[in-house]
Amino acid sequence: MDDSEALDAYSASIVRVVDAVLPSVAALSVRTPRGAGAGSASVIPGERLLLTSAHVVEGGGEVRAAFSDGSEVAARVVGRDPLSDLAVLRADDVVPPALTLGDAATLRVGQLVVALGNPRGLAGSVTAGIVSALGRSLPTGAGRIIDEVVQTDAALNPGNSGGALADTAGRLVGVNTAVAGIGLGLAVPVNATTRAIIDTLVRDGRVRRAWLGIAGTQVVLPEPVAERVGSKTGMRVAEVIARSPADLAGIRRGDILVAIDGATVVTTTAVQRLMVGDAIGRRTEVTVWRNGALVDAVVLPEELVSAS
């Protein structure tokens, strides 16, 4: 294959994605008591459901979704989860066919992806690039970390938030959420965790999470400890919030958290992953390395209350 044939093949793959995905990507206009905003959303499986970024529809208000075929519908927020920066909307009228949900866990660095959305009010915009990195972490305005974020060099601008990141099969593999710099875009992955969040938002309107009340950083464990717990790293507790579940259980600053209910813990995000709804109020065994010994404590996680 010569250069012209390779370029033709590249162009053809992008066109196929655009033809399949763009009709189901909406330009959102949002009016709240604080003013007007814009973003993007994608039609997903379900009854007239749209997936967008939580920060796009923060504050609720009037939401309208416009599609490339010229149709426009009103939509309402079914549920928002600021901690994952995801929100689900339901349109008041018919919408284009739903996109197929892919799995970002199958993405590879260097893979071609296409971003579709509404940057700077320019509806129906398309950019293409590659997966630049996987497994990035993204702090949210709600004070939590989104892990497994997809980094791409597909150009993203304000208004792209909530738009589709698609693979060459036209599957939705990410929700564009942030512009980190020139040539650097980030997307919340569509994976098993995301699907569970979407299902919960549709069913309950919110996602319940548990809270321990600690903050920390990853550290290397002494070799004998690493051998005993089966991990080279743990999480050193840098802060324990007063009267939090961890404080009441006797967890101290300087402890190195190594396991929760027998599951190895190495980072803050690993702790977050275990603090799901069914952990609320359930007796949970936490193992820490303290003063040369492994110490077990029983914690009763409380529900994390976040700003909406």
C-alpha cells in the first residue's frame, strides 16, 4: 500500500465513524439560574436517554438537545454523579438511534479514536487522533479522582465536554470531559464501572458511595511487609478527618493502609473503588502497617454526601 492508499484508508475509516456516530451526538444548550452554557451529549441505549458530563448540566435548569438532522428536543436530568463527572438525561421526544457502548478497557495506546461534539458552539464538529495514554487520573470539582481516564491528542475545546469519543468501529468508548492543554484531551472511559454508574443513575438518580475519612499517598512497603501482604506498595495515611469512620476506628496519621476486607490497597483510587454503595454501614476490616506490625481495625463506612 502506497502513501495515497494509506491516507485513503485512514480517511475512509474516519468517514465511517462519522456517518455512524455523528447523527446520535447532540449539541446541548443549558439554561440555569446562573446563566447559559453549552456542551455535548450522546444517545445511549434506553428510553430516549442521553449521556453527558455532570458539569455540563450542573444546576439543572432547561436543557435542549439539537441533532445534526435539524431536530431539537427538550431534555431533563435523570441523574448526575459529580464524582465521576457523568450525567444521564431523558429527552421529551424521539431521538436518533442509540450508540453502541464499547469498552475502554480494550483500548491500546496508539489506537485511532474520533471525538465528536459541539466545541465553541460549532455543532457537529469532528476531530481525530490517537489514544496517547491510558490509566490517567483526573481530579474532579467534587474533590474525587476519576481513574482509568483516556488521554487523546484529538483536539478538544470548550463545548466538547459530554461529547463522544468513539473507536473505529463506531462504539462509544469515552465521554470527553476536559482539555488539559494543547494537543491533550481527556475522556471518562466507558467501561464496566461506567455502565454500572449509568444504570444506577437511571434507576436511582444518584450514585451512593461510602466514605472512610482518610487521605494519603502511595508508598513502597518494606520487603518483609510486601511479602506478607502480597503487594510492593501501600497507602500512607496523611490525614484522618476528625470524627470520621476511620478516626472512630482508631486509624492514625502515619499508618500504611495495605488491605480493606482482604483486598490489597495501593492508592487512593483503590480505596475509592472499594467504597461503593453496599459498603455503607457494613463492618469493614481495614489492615494497616503500624510500628513494625500489621494491625486490623473494624470501620463502619458512612455515606459520602457530595455537592450536587
